[in-house]
Amino acid sequence: MLRFVLNRFLAMILTLWVIATLTFLLMHAIPGSPFNNLNGKVLSDAAVKNLEAHYHIDQPLPIQYFIYLKSIATFTYGPSIKQPAQTVNDLLGRGFPVSFELGMWALVVAVLTGVLLGIFAALKHNGLIDYLAMTLAVLGISIPNFVLATLLIQEFAVNLHLLPAGTWQGLSYMIMPIIALATGPMAIIARLIRSSMLEVLTQDYIRTAQAKGLPPFIIVMKHALKNALLPVVTVLGTLAASILTGTFVIEKIFAIPGMGKYFVDSINSRDYPVIMGTTMFYSALLILMLFLVDLAYGWLDPRIKQSKEGSK
Amino acid sequence: MKKPLGKLLEVKNLHVSFQTHGGEVHAVRGVDFDIEQGETLAIVGESGCGKSVTSLAVMGLIPKPHGKIVAGSIQFKGTEISTLSAKRMRRIQGSDLSMIFQDPMTALNPTLTIGSQLTEGIIYQKKLSRQAAHQKAIEMLELVGLSNAEQRMKQYPHQFSGGMRQRIVIAMALICKPSLIIADEPTTALDVTIQAQILELFDQIQEETNVSMIMITHDLGVVAKTADRVAVMYAGKIVEMGDKRDIFYHAKHPYTQALLNAIVRLDLPSDTLKPIEGAPPDLFAPPQGCSFCDRCPFAMEVCRHVQPPTTAVDDHHTADCWLLDKRADAALAKG
């Protein structure tokens, strides 16, 4: 097990290096410089030269690349070019907790409601609940989250005055963004659980469990669900990614002070340290998610765990 | 030994049907049998004759909503169980009446340790503590001949061979000390040497626990080794029933005779297989007369129109065949 974790850790670092290199190349492939338009002021050539020297942008690309790799390895991204008063770490420290709170809640809500909806649909296969749940699922998959977000604001904030339309100041502010973000993933999970549950329920070991006289609740929760969860865990990594990137749009719509704003702004203004910091941060987060998904596999299906250990 | 309080299980006129896209299948069409404490009844027949459906009906595991017990009664220890609510049936399932399924490779849940699968039944049924159940499960694993039971409890099904898994399934069926075990083709999925070991194990268990068994099989070798009495099923009906000796040496029904003839014997110089010509009848529309008459070399006119009554050959031996009627000789001589 330790060996597996260690191997994966090395692979993670390698992946991060590839992402860092690609980001570096793309970042410098975009024409323009951070000093083209600094907070609305046009700078003199001499000032630009000085600034470029200060940020090492006048150096040849290979040298910039090494400076860049060094700053990533030591987590010292330096101050933002556009807002020199704060470092990239400050921005991350302020924006990330908000984005993380929103993203995690959305993921938790999506998984819980998706799994429940899927189970009910499977147990009442071809019944009313099944049809309702699957109609909801198709709607959830086909409506983009920004459309849903605007509809929610229109209905619950503008028409009914039930919920605040934006910003991030407490529970009532969280409800609509979380719903908007969670609905799509929830629908995908519900459909997956339903179909894998239907398959699992016809397996011989379910009949064995019935022959033991176990009540349906225990059979579903203990015997069926663990097997039915596997396909969901497979997509959980990608779903987490889509939720994280989904937060960019949702944060914008609901005026939530998360990381999405910095991410998009930094690219528009060629704020190199901020691009670097946010990209690496999100990449590391995603890779970590995928790693957790792999660990969850082993927990759900002991056969996978063993073959993994056996192959190392 | 316990005194037998009447019959342990009495099945009377059992009819089971399935609703399918093609119409209603009459899988079991009037089956009668009974079992006493400590006895083994073998139900033999070819694929699709309704032997597994009969056993599922007794276990209360007919898949709903397609399958249904249409008529008949199943009495277990004097209680009618065919009409029990699912909730009350659960108290009997697995505790007093348990089942061993055909394929040990799929009958165990791949994601749970065998310890958890062994103990869950007795914890739920008999409200045993985890430790007590654990102890009991180890005892059972030792009884079925698994060494290192303590460590084995923590392992998953894929870490066992087919024969060992079947032993675990048997231990699972035994753990609540049932009065009756239904074994549905318990050796079919195993290779021959393991088959012999498992059958040996059944003998030993029965000696130690005096449990009654229904052995569902299509293998007459298994019947010869385990059964006290034999019921031969064909097209949803029991066509002949008797003690093991009656069936093997004095078979009266042409189907039983044909079945015995079809056994491949390694000790005789016969080089050809003697299959039963033809195919079983369509159970969407069961025949009016005897279901075997199309394949029967002795079929008479009456066989096509009227179902043969169950006729007693002697005390424990019955067969459903017109040949046993007093008028048969005359009819055959004439025709």
C-alpha cells in the first residue's frame, strides 16, 4: 500500500511538471505584456524596461522557465503584477476557502441526492418515482448551470424575494449557487446509480442475501450499494473537475468572491505570477481528487486493491 | 434424535406461473411431496423441468412481480408459508429454512469479507452479538473443513477457490441451525473431485446435525450418493417418486427409465450415448394429456388426451403413468 501511494506521488509530481511547462508555454504564447496597460496608465519605455527587469521578463525564455519552476517548487509566486500590494499566496488564501466551500458543498449535495434518487428509481423500476427521477435527471443534464443560475435568481430572488441574489455572507446566500452547481452532476450520478443498481439487484449474491432473510433495507445498503457505487466513483474525479471549473461561472453570476475571478482576470491581464499560482493550485487539487478516487476504488472493491498491490 | 412431529415440509398441488412477454409460462403444474426430519429428498429432472422454481417457491424467493404461486399449499412445521407476508417469511428464511445456490462463484458478494457475510444472518435472525456470531462462524468454517478459519474470516471471496467458496456457502446455510436445507445443484459448478468432497461433506453434516435436505440436481450420480427418496420431475410435474432403490432398480415411468438409460457408464462397453429423443413440451401451452407422451415409446391413445393419475406401485413408490393402469396390458395387446 505504501509503495502504491509513493508511486502515485511521484507520478503526481511528474504530471504537475508537465502542466507547469504547458502553462508556461501557453502563457508566453499569448501576445502582449502585463505592462501594456497598467491600471489605466500608459507607461514610459524606461519604466516598462525597469519593470520587466524587476519581474525577470526581459530574460530569455529558458531562464524565465527555470526561475518559474523554482518559484513553483518553493511556493513563492511573488506579488501580483497588477496589484503589487498582495502576493499570489494572499489571493489564494482569500479566494480559495470561498471557492472550496462552494465546490465541496455542491459535490456533497450532488453525490447524496444523486445516489438517493438513483436508488429510489432502481427500487421502483418503471414506477412513478422512477419516471419522475429520470425526467429530473434528463433536465439536470441538459440545462447548463449558468442558465439554471439565472432562472433561480429570477424566481427566488426577483419574483419571490425568498433568497438573496448574490454575494457570500451565510447560509441563505449559499443555497442557490449550490443548487445551480450541483444539479448537473447530481443528474449524472442518479442515472449511473440507477442503471448499476438495476444490474446489481439481479446478481446471485443478492438472492443469497434474500435467502438469509435479511430485510430489503440492509440488502440494498450493505450488499447492493457498495457494488453499485463503483461506476459513480469512476466519474467522481471528472465531476469534481467540472464542479471546480463550474465555480468560475457561478461565482461570476452570484458575485461570489472566490478564486474564479482572479483566475479569469489574471489571464486577461497577463498577470503571470497569478496565472501560474492559480493554475498550479487547481491542477494539484484535481490530481489529489483523482488519487482519492483511486483509493476509494480499493475500499469499494477488494479485488481492485489486490491486483493493484500485486502488480507493484 | 428428535421425535418427528408429523411432516417437516408438506407441499400440495403447487402451481407456479411466470408472466413473460410471450405469455404465461406454467413452470410448476401441481407438485406434491413431503419431507421428514433428517431425510434427504432428491428432485431430479432435466433443465427447465421446474425443479429450481419448486425450491424457490418453498424458500419464498419466487421473483416478483413476474412469478406467482397460483395455487397449492406449502406447509412448513405445520405453518402455511406460501401465503405469509414477506416480513414474517423473513423470520423463517435463513434461520429455519436455508438454501445453497448453484454457483459459488457468484453467490457470494465480492465486496464484503466472508466473515461479514457469514455472521450477518445470525446477527439479524438470532440477535447474537458480533463476538458470539464471529465465534459461531469460525465453528461453522471448521465444520465444513476450512483450515485457518480465524484468518480466513477477514478475506474476500476472490481469495478462495470454487470448492472452498461452496464450503463457505454451505457454512452460511448451516449457521442458524436450520431444520431444512434446500441445495439447488450444489455441485454442478464444481469439478469432479471437488464434487465428491462436497457430497461427502453433506453426508457428514447430516450425520452431525440431523438436518433435512432437498437436493435439486440433474445428476443421477449425486442422487445415488445422497438421497433417501427421489422425486423425478418432468415438465413441471413429479412423474415418479419413491425410495432411492425403487427409482434406480424398479423404475416404472418410461421417463425415469429413459433417464437411467441415458447415463454414461464407464464400466460397461457401451460406446454410444442413449439420449431421450425429442424435446420437452412447450410450457406456454402445456399438453392436455401426459406431458411425456410425444417422447414415450409406449404411448397409447389415452396418453394424448387424459393426464395419467398418480398410481401407487407400493407403499412409498408412486408413478404418474397409464401403463400402471389395469387396462393397459389389454390396450397395448390390442393396439
